[in-house]
Amino acid sequence: MIRKLGRVVCWSLLLVALPTLAGAEDGSGGGDSWGYALGAGLAIGLAGLGCGIGQGLTAGNTTAGIARNPGAAGAMQINYILGMVLIESIAIYGLVIAFMLQGKIG
């Protein structure tokens, strides 16, 4: 499992660095904006990934709690909606950061 993860990380780094190296050969390397582009992609990607995991856990645990105690569904639903709103705000922050970084690109 660790070897497989190591291979995935190495190939990912190679695929990220290869276009930069190819552009450096002919002098049109694109300047310093590749870091901003990578940061924008990581900002929205990791925010979306984290929010998706958080929302899945929240929905699953709320559903399990309602299945165990149907009488508490009203109180659980309020906490569920509040939790989803707070989780979704993290995705919106990631989107705002991605747009801010995209504005700095060339």
C-alpha cells in the first residue's frame, strides 16, 4: 500500500513538473504564474474534497441517529442543516481564494 502511494505521488509530481521543464527549454516558460495556477487548483480541489467528506459523514451520522431515535428527528435536523451550512462555507472560501489567485495569473 505504501509503495503504491509512493508511486502515485512520484507520478503526480512528474506530471506537474513536466510542462514547466518543457516550457523552460524554448524560453517560453510562462513566467511565475504557474504557482498561482497550481494554488488556485489546489484551493478549490482540496476545499471540495474536504467538504464532500464532511458532508458525507454528517449526513450518514444524522441518518443513523434518526434511525435509532425517530423522536429526536426535529432536533437532529436543525443541527444537521446548521452543520451543512458551516461545511459549505468552507467550500465557498476555497472558491474565493481560487478566484483571487486566478486574478494574479498573467
